[in-house]
Amino acid sequence: MFLRALVLTAMLAPAVRAQEIIDFESGGLKYKAMTRGGVTVMFSLLPIHIRDYATLQMAISNGSPVAWTVKPEDCGFEKSDGQRIQALPAKTVVNTLIQKAGRGDVIKLIAAYEASLFNNAQIHSTNGYETRRQNAFAEFGSSKLKAAAAASAIALVTTKLAPGQSTDGAVFYPNQGRPFGAGKLIINMAGETFVFPLEDPRETANPHSDHQHPHVP
């Protein structure tokens, strides 16, 4: 479901100015989307952090006439003080979660990701979380390996998108266990640079929303 909004955004792209950011809400979460060169990037900050990571859910749709390879390392976050944090490769994140995160951590991450994914009725993916989840769980048996499989299914992985294909996944930023603050998300992807200004979600959160303040030990 998550990539349906990408299709909608791509349809709206000719009607909006180049580099314009489209903001919308779904399932209690706020999303931002931008289309450049036929490629649409959409994301939402996940209201949860696991271990040392701040996490966002991202989806990419390739509406251009050529294939592009996308990877989490293409994504950076620049804080308001100028400090830059680069997203980590999926393999690094999965290995860390296997070694340090408990089963409860992974379950909470899955719950937050799926709530964001499935509550957005506009989105579907041709090559994203659902496909990776089914493949991963078919290969692993033990509880620990299932937790690893779940983590590997959620994380955005390096993917080559042919024209018309799309993918989604969680992108992890090492931020000492703190959520994203004010700054800007900078994504160098598909030969384009996508820049999204971010407000501090703690200053703009709806105090009556259950999605904004989940408790994570």
C-alpha cells in the first residue's frame, strides 16, 4: 500500500513546480514527497527509535525511462547546527540488530513500520518490504534468525529499479538514540538531489495523537 501514494504523486508531478515538496498525512503520520527527473521519493519519520538509530520510512518510485540503483547510503540528514549524519547500509544495521537488539526491539520496529506502511491506503510496492519479508521468513527457522529476517526485510536495501518499479524500506541514522530534530534531509539519488527541510517533530507533534509518543524502553 505504501507505494500507491508514490503513483499518485507521480501523476500530480506535471501539475506542480519542479522540486516542489508535497506534504500529506496518512494514518496519523506526516509524509513528504518530491519528484525530480521522473523519480519520486517519499518518506515519513517513524515515531520510534531502536538502539542508537533514528529511523524513517522511505519509498522510491522510478518513473523515468532509465534504470537507477538506489541505496540507503544515498541519504543524509543535516542538523540545524550543520552536523551531517549519513544513513547506514542495510547490512550494517541488520548485523547490529542481531548482535545488540532484543526480540522485543525488533517486534516494536516491525509494528511501527507496518503501521506506517499499511495505514497509508494510497501506497503499494513492486519490490519492497512485503516481498523481502516473504522471502526472508521462508529461509529462516529459529527465533533469533526470524528476528534477523524481520530486520533484514524492513531495512531499505540497495536495489536496481527498472522504469516503472518501486521499493520501500526503513532507513537508519546513527543518532545516539535520539529522534530527528530540526534540519534537512538530503538525498543524492538517481542523478538528482532531493532536499527536504524538517521541523523538530517534538515541537509540532499533536499531543492527542497516539502515534507521536510510543514508549520504547
